[in-house]
Amino acid sequence: ISGYSLVVQARDSGTPPLSSSVTVNVDISDVNDNSPVFTPANYTAVIQENKPVGTSILQLVVTDKDSFHNGPPFTFTILTGNEEEEFTLDPHGVLRSAVIFKHMVSTEYVLCVQAKDSGRPQQVSHTYVQVRVIEESIHKPTAIPLEIFIVTMEDDFPGGVIGKIHATDQDVYDVLTYTLKSEQKSLFKVNSHDGKIIALGGLDNGNYVLNVSVSDGRFQVPIDVVVHVEQLLQEMLQNTVTIRFENVSPEDFVGLHMHGFRRTLRNAVLSQKQDSLHIISIQPVAGSSQLDMLFAVQMHSGGFYKPTYLIQKLTNARRHLENVIRISAILEKNCSGLDCQEQHCEQSLSIDSHSLMTYSTARISFVCPRFYRNVRCMC
């Protein structure tokens, strides 16, 4: 307890008795009676041979139960095990290499490290650090090519995480880092630690090929990453149809079914090969295991297929489409629960281009805006 706050009252013996109160604050001064504590109590670390001088091996973690002026900053010292000065320990507790280690020279080092706090008198504690020297990387990293599809309203892309590179390495202790060629950093970024790809705002319509690579410190491997950006036209939203799928998650649809279903759908509804199928958005149906896919078809001449025509085509080809994935319903208007005839139901569709949904798998990532369907009776 660092302090107490007391209210003291004095009352006299007169008639009537009179009184007065005062607040007394008592601060408890800390005595440096706790030693620093290492977490964990002892450490094990590895370093690959032939790593450059200054390679980070380990971060020591130390806490102290005393107040801040009796705790950090801590002073770290290697007491034993560093007679040949193979290691350095900086003021922040980071253990680094001071030589280039060779697995054939020595495979293991044991260091005794001391931490001393800033109190008076100083308290100390010790830990042991076992450092193993392992052979350098012998396997190249392997990475899966990634294709990213982004759907956005015209010039209104807010940016964000659009996918993640999946890479592995057979060398157990290899740490993978990801880099993006510098001239592409004006539009995209790649997290160097986990491979997440971030797009900055305002992407234009078109295709982008990213020059990404993954490295294990010895080998560097290029990764094929292609980003397709499609900007929606307002006219598309007035000519959309929704296909509702049964028992499928967005990630499963993107990773397992999207390419095949798109191809089957094109064959089912397109009158000419030059016409374009646009998948505008996919999103789960709230409170169910269903998934809605919103799409429109643009004619080569520039106009759009009418929803009634698309629904007729889809109805005729439904059995063929369900060879790819089970369909729950084909919706143009969603008037269920409204007491009006179908022809008197008006539907409006709105897109929230700043609420992006990213469905990412190892090979394909699909980024699309959230959509809202509003219906009302006109009767």
C-alpha cells in the first residue's frame, strides 16, 4: 500500500460541542527490498552459424516489485561464459553475437547473466542462458502464389489489409522476412514479419504485379502476387442479382468454389463471350450459415443485363450450377415478410465502400464492400 488518507476530527467539551476536521495524507516510502526477477527464470536460445556480427539472439525480460525509482533501468552484466567475448549485452537486455559462430568450433555456450536494479542499496539477481549454435539454413523458403481481387466504388478505396502471403521453410529455426520492391511502396506495403499485404488508399482500376520476396536470412525467393482492382459503376447496382448459397463460409467460397462457379455462371448467363461478369460482393447472411453473392453482367456494348433476364437464365441453369455448389435461393428482390405483391415491391441497394470485407486464403484473397438491401411496398 503506497499511502493512506485519514480524516481526523477534534471536538471540544463545550456546550454545544464544536468540532473541526482535517485530512492527513500518509505516504509510504519504498525501500529497495525486492530483487529483479527474470522471466523465465532461465533461458534457451539458438543462433545459426555464419550469421553476421550483431545478430539479435535473445531479449531478456526483467521486472521489479519495488517502486519505479528502485527498479529500472537495470544494469546487465555477463558474469561467466563469455571469456572469449563472443557475446554482447546491451542496456536494454538484448543479447547479440560479437563473432561469426561456427557449428564445428562449438555447439553450445552457457552464460551467467546478472541484472542489477537502480535502488539504494542495489539488488541483484542472476539467470543462466544456454545458447546453441546450429547449422546454417540449407532449405530455401517455399511460398504460394497469391491472387488478390479488390472490388471498390469509383476512386473511393480506403485501403487496408488485402491478403497474406503463406510461406514455409523446412529449417526449423529459420525466421522468414518479407520485402517489397521499393518503387511499389507508394501503393502497397508488406509487413516484413507476417507477410500481410496492405494497400494504400485510392487504387485505380487495373492489374498490379507486386515484386515481393521472402528470405530466411540466407536464401531469397520471389513470390508471385497479382492484384486485380475493379471499380464499380453506379449503374451496376441497379442491375444486380443475388445468389444465396447454403452452408458455405466466405473463405471456403473464395478458396474452393469462386473460380469454378464464376466459369459455370458465365456459361449459363452470358449471351456473348465478350460480355463481362462482375462479382460485386459476397457477405454472410446474418444469423445463418448462408452466403449471398451479388453480381451483375455488363454487355460488350456497354449496357447491363436486366435482373429479370438474369433470373430467367439462372433458373433454367440452376441444376447445372448446383453441380459446383448448393444454391439456397436466387433473389432479385427480397420482399419476404412484407405484405405486398412482388410487382409492388421496390428494392434499393446501397454500398458502403468504407466498410471493406477481406476474405483471405492461401492462394486467393477477395476484398469487397459491404452492401445493404432496402425494400418497401409501393402499394
